[in-house]
Amino acid sequence: MGVAHVIEKRSDNHVRLDTDYIPPMLTLNASRPLQSMLNDLHGLIQQRGQQLSQRTPGTGRFNSADVVDFMLLTLLNRQLGLHAHLQHLPLLHPETLYSHWLQLAAELSSWMPARTPDTLPLYDHDDLYSCFARLTLLLRQGLLQVMEESAIQLPLTQRSHGLNVATVPESSMVREFGFVLAVKTSVPTEALKTHFPAQMKVAPVTKIRDLVQLQLPGLALKAMPGAPPQIPWHAGYSYFELDKNSELWQEMERSGAFALNLAGEFPGLNMEFWAIRSQSE
């Protein structure tokens, strides 16, 4: 049975030990590295739970994305209670903690694109550091990935009458996200879906002036049958998706901002501009 891992023996008979090595043991309390892993993961779960609770609606109507977030929040809260219990046990066998973490890793995979877990590292009582390090890496990656926001609202800044600008935080979002304009007005829904796309010109902010003056088309808007599941549902809104199959789209990544120029009058107009992560990402 291993006790220590010698990295180097020097000419003066001093040895350098591997500080990451964890000898076989019957209780987690005998290992600072394992205790640190437990405490660090507990802190990450707590942080992710707090972030998720802030973006999950407390009351009102849930869309499908909210339901998914609520299920994930339930999982994280359950893990918080379990980890609080494990941290205060006087004796905690490493295999007991490992089995709990394997279950968590498998459950987190339900929120991943593949929906099923990859090959999980097997427990090795004679090589605790290696198996725990691989498993905690999977857990940290999983917790980070599931917290990626599926939809981000981009604030609209009014530059002049009828002209609003929405800045994209990162240029990569132009490739990786779709974009939806949510519109509410006192105009009847069918009339809005018919006339709004023709009177709203969307383009890179660097091109909008020329397109308006020359009366050239911008990025096409397509009316959607309902609210995308990734964004909050609000009564009375109609939704329009930007068509990315346009030569102007290549300019969007260089521009970094959308310009939205509305030519007509729509009484009681309210607009929200959303970036929605593509399902393939």
C-alpha cells in the first residue's frame, strides 16, 4: 500500500515528494487535497445555484426554457443539501463521495448536447488523486457549460426618431446566435405581422444610412408563430426572426452592432431584441 510518492532523491539524501499524491485511506478527513476538492465543488454548486435562481422567474407563466432551468435548480439545491451533510460527517470514505459525484456527473449530462454521459472515470482506491481529479474536472466543466445562457437580451438604444441600435457584446455571437425581435403594439396582430417587416429595416450600423437613403433592403424579418422557448413569454407580443441568409450578415460580424430603422408609425410600440444561442452550439 502506497504511503508517499517520491519525485526526486537528491545527492544529499533529501527527497522531494509529490504533494498531489493521495495514499489509500478510509476517511476523507485525512486528506487535505480531497477536502479541498469537496469544498471547492460545494462552492461552485452554490454559486451556480444563486446565478440560476436569479434568472428563474418566481411567479407567473413559465416557458419551456424556464422549466429546464427550474429542473436544474432543483438538482443543484439537492446537491447543496447533500454536500453540506457530507462536509460535516466525522468519517467519510472516499468511495462514498465518489459515488455521489458520479451520479451528479451523469445527471448533469442530461443538460449537455449529447444528453448522455461520456465514459466516466472509474474509482481507484490505490490512485485516489488521479480518479478524483478527472471526475472533478468533468463536474466543473459540466457546471460551467449548463450555466451558459440560452438567450441574451440586447438593449436597444434610441439614436433618433425611429432609429435604435443594439450592440453585440462579442463578435462571435453573430455566428453562434440567432436574433429575434419581440414587438408589442396596439395594431392588430395579423396587421402587425403583415406590415411591420416591410417598414422595419435591420442592418449593420455601418450600413443603415446608405440602405435607408437608397431604399435598399436590409436583413429580412420573418414572422414567427409564437415566442421562442428560450426567451420569457409576455402577453401581446409578436416575434420576428432575422434571416441570416444575407450578404449583409458577413458585414454584421465586422460591425458589432445592429441598427433598427422603423419607417412607419405603430401606436404603443414596445420592442425587445434577443440573441438566442443556436441549438448546435
